[in-house]
Amino acid sequence: SGMIEADASRKPPLIRAANHSLPNSVAGAMAGIIREYGFAEAQSVGVSAGHQMLKAATIARKYLEADRLALFMVPDFTTVFIKGQRRSAIRLFLSGREPVG
């Protein structure tokens, strides 16, 4: 099938990246959750946090290569409320697939 079987009955924990997040740690969480659930979702609020999240996804791609998986991601905007304030956030849907070819 080329894809890791996603278990729709179990929802993985949301990975929240912050401006002080360590990209290697976030990447490890991304790769581990993708291995366990077939997909992961990460979210960030703010430019610095978004940068850390994107660096983490880039590192996670390398981690998943060791399992012969290619990382695919789809970005989207979402709205979150922090201390009653409406904020725009970026959410990444990440999945691992066997490379084509």
C-alpha cells in the first residue's frame, strides 16, 4: 500500500512547537508519533515557533529516512485562543510513506 497504516480509532497527541523548542526534540516526537500512529500533527503560534517547527520537520525527514520512509506534510492555518486572545496558528499534518520508485 505504500503508507503506514493509520489507526483512525486512536488520535495522536498534538505536537506544539514554541519559540524555545529544541528542533531535535520536536523532530524526535514527530518521527516517533508517525511511526506509532502513521501520521502526526504539529502546531505553532508566532514566527519563531513556526521556524522551529519547520526545522524540526526537516530533521524528522532525516530520522524517517532510516526507516525507509519519506515525509509528506500539508500546512494549514487554524485559529487558537491563548489567554482569551484569538491567535492565528500554523498546523502541519505529517505522514510517512514508502518512497515511490
